[in-house]
Amino acid sequence: MFLDKITANDWKDSITRHCRKRGRTLDEAGLETLLASADLIPYGVMRIARELWDYAELKDKRQLHVSDVKSVIESLVTS
């Protein structure tokens, strides 16, 4: 009944594909930080990724870096 754990590589592939669809890139350090912060928990990964997309849209950023991920995570923690 329960889904198997999603691997880090699966998450990386999925997030990278979604970034490309939106004309964006996320560096490897940013991906690693996102996944480590969420501890590969699906809800956490999706929440941070969703906020990162919104952040990129609002700031019109095409290239996202670890500093952007950290900014999004800090914003989520303080809110």
C-alpha cells in the first residue's frame, strides 16, 4: 500500500526536468541542498521545489543556485 522511497537521483531527474520546462536551471549544489533539507521526504521536497519555482518566477531568475534554495528554505522556516 505504501510507495517505495523515492531516491535522490529520481528527485534530481524530476526537478531538473521541471526546471527545464520552465526555462530554468538549478545547480548541483542547489539540488543537493534541497534534497538534504527535505531529508528526501516527498512532501518536503515538493514544498521546497514549489516555493523555489514561485521564487524564480517572482524574481525572473533563469539560473538558480544554492543561495536561492537556502533563501527559499529560510523563508519557509520563518513563515
